[in-house]
Amino acid sequence: MDFSDKVKSFIEKSIDSSKDFISKAGSQAQVWSVMGKLKFEIIQLRSQAQHLMTQLGTETYRLLVEKNEPMIGSSTQEISPLLAQLRNIEREIAEKEEAFKAAGGKDADLDGDGKPD
């Protein structure tokens, strides 16, 4: 094999390697994009759940203290819709966390400080 054939072969192999690298890098970037979107959605859902928990506590206090209700429960008219919304959000969070893990994410990635427990 003469020098020009060797150079041509080297260039072709380099191009093939570059294409493979770019393809893998593109795929990884897409995975990171999906994981970033899922993480953002999980954070938003957790924030919504926290807000609903605050509403639930406020409503519970209002019923027990301000309205002097002798007994409240999950079927109480003012409490029931909040609990239903919380259950739905908890389900959504669980689904998104599973998708995040399936994409390669770790539980520690979803913690507020980014460090393992």
C-alpha cells in the first residue's frame, strides 16, 4: 500500500470514527435533554404538592379551630378534593421519577442538594 492509499484509509477511518462519535454524542445529548425535562417537571410537581399540603393544613386548621368542627376526615367536603389532587400529583411524580431512572438518572440527582442521602 503506497503512502496516498494509507493517508486515504486513515482519513476514511477518522471520518467514520467522527461520525460514530457525533452520533453517540447526539444520542447522549438527547438523553440528557429528556432527563433535564423530567427533573424540571418533578420539581414543579413537588412544588405543587407542597402548596397543596399547605392548603390542606390551612383548611384543617380552619375547620377544627375556627369552625369548631368536632371531627374531620378524608371524606370531609373541604378536604376531599385536596387529597384527590395530592394523590394525582404523587402518582405523576412516581411516574416521572421512574422515567428519569429509566433514562439513567439517580435518586441523588433529584435531591435538592444533588448529594446522596
